[in-house]
Amino acid sequence: MRNVIASHARAQLLKLLDSVEAGETITIMRRGKAIAVLAPPRPAREKSSTRDLPPRARRKPVVMSEEEILLAANRPRPR
């Protein structure tokens, strides 16, 4: 990991991005404090968990018998 002063980072951004693309992580400093980190993106992980799915897709399916389905379909709807 390399530290770079903010003014230098602004002037040399394209070179810094080339370094990040090569796998380096760069911390940008201003007045001795870290204000940003340039890092290569993490590899995309596969969606294998239900935790990664939207809430609607995580719901358990409702199991109804044919008779229950017909009763629900013929029930009058409230207005």
C-alpha cells in the first residue's frame, strides 16, 4: 500500500489508476490524514445464498390444496 498526497493524486490520477489496475492499493492523504483509498475492485461473488436475493424472492411459497385455491378465487372481494 502506498500513500499519496491529495495534490499529487489530483495531478497524477491517470498514473495512479494504472497502478491500481495492476493490483496496487493507494491511500490518498490530506494534512496527514487518510481521506480516500484507491483499490482494485473485488471479484464478483456468485449469488448462492437467499440473503443475496430481494425480500420478495426469499418468501416461502404458500402451499394450498386445489379446494383452497377454488374457495379463495370465488370469495367476494372487499370494496
